[in-house]
Amino acid sequence: MAGRVLVVGSFNLDHVWSVDALPAPGATRLASYAGGPGGKGFNQAVAATRAGAEASFVTALGEDAGAAVARQLADEEGITLLAETFPEAPSGTAGIFVDASGRNIIAVAPGANALLSDAHVASLDDELAAANVVLAQLEVAPAAVHEALERARAHGATTVLNPAPANAPTTSAMLALADVLTPNETEFAGLLGRHGNRSADPATLHACTDEALHALCQSLQPATWVITLGGHGAFVSHAPAQLHGDDAAAYRVPAHPARVVDTTGAGDAFNGALAAALAGGPSAPFRSAVEFATRYAARSTERHGAALAMPRGHELG
């Protein structure tokens, strides 16, 4: 697999506590601790690289230990780091609890991530022009994401927006700049509430008919949608006359079997692998990219951690 992926997003230092059960309000539980690199953007850039793409990563960092880790790991992974530096701000951090079944709860302190500027993105126009796929999520300043997607679209790159986390602000203009939108169930329900004036239960979204889900997707924004549904796989919805080599406008891809130990970063694994597959096989059916990303994400759940849990191509089996 070959192709160029540029990721615009966050870098965080993750602090992870593994517990037998997620703590309830007011409760104290014994845990084991591990720290490591993360952030949706960095996770996606590592996944794209390990899945076979040449990746660049646009982010914002402080001048601290977290920034040093980001620079060292980007170099080790072969990722071109295009960072904006804010000496007055800390690099991003996240606190993560993971239970015995692999479920997690996460709190993020954005730090420098929230300061990433559209001016910095604009200064990287040559890098955006060289990318086959530009992938962004919403743990950085929305204006920077909008700038990246707008410039990528102008240069003819495939634009992919992962509208995560679920409570991140989105605009109709931002959604319209994405060729592919990749929310999970909770994120899709949030988009429906903000942009569609309707409510949906994320826990039962997988039970909707294909026709109903397809209609909901295209009513929000005519584009290609990939809703990740955890253990229920993924749902794909294409805009009319934009099937990208597929033989159906709406269909499901089943989840790949996995021995799950930690779901942290699984969505990022999916997005990075999807971007790599689209960059490396632009003429292949879209379904093949989703199937690859589903398999890749499943493998990422079989070890603890986020960025460093991303599998390499030879580990997919």
C-alpha cells in the first residue's frame, strides 16, 4: 500500500489506569498505571503509517516533555511532523480508565492542541497539495480543521473528517468540505441533534434499517458516510451517483473477530487505516478500504495502549 496521508489533529500524553470495573461517582478502585503517547491525530497518523502510507502530521505542541516525546516518536515512526509551537502552553494530556472488558472512559486537557492556527495550516499549502488524503478530527481548533479541508479540497485530495469527540463543535460548512465522514454511533447521534433537529439513541443505532440509516446520513450532508458501530461493524452510505466503485449505495461491513483487551484508540486505528487504504488504492472499491480498516481496528484492540498499539501491516494476518 502506498500513498500520502496528511493528518491534522491532536497529540496527547496519555495516562492510563487499568481497573476491574470503571469507577462510579465517589468510588475508589485499585488500578495499574501506564503512560504513553496518544491524541486522536497522532493515533491516526501512526495507524496510517503502519498501515502502509507515507504520513505527515500537523499539530500544536508546547515546549515541554510531551513535545519532546512527540518529536522523538514521529521520527521513530517515519512521520513528517509539521508542528506549531506554543511555549506558553502545555502539550495535550488525557486521563483514561480501562476496565477488564476493554471499555474505557476518557478526559482530555487540550493544552496547545486548542491553539493550532489556521495560519499555520495555510503555511503548509505545499504539503496539503502533495497529499492524496487529508484526514482531520476535532481535538484541535475548528478553524484549523476548516482551513485544512478547504485547501485539500481545492488541491483535489480526498478529504476525510472524523467528527470526534462527540461534543466537539461542527458547522454545516465544515461537513460540506468532507468527501468522507466517519462518526461512531455517539458522534453520529450528536450530529443529528445539532444539524438534523432530531434525536437518536446511540445504543440502538445499529438496529436501524439500512434504508433509515442511509436516509439519515444523506439528509445531514450528501457525502460518503462510514458510521462505526463497534461490535456491530460499520455502515456505509454513499451520496447518489458517488458510489466510489461500490455496487450499492448503502451496506454494512461486519466487525472483524478480535480478542479485545483495550478499545482505546480503536476508532483512530480505523480512520488511519481507512485513509491509508484510500490513498494507496484510489481506484479500488470503497468497500475494500472499509474492510481493511475494520480488520486493522480489530487488531488494535488486542493490546493495551493507543498510538503504540497500532498494528503493523505484517501483523494483520
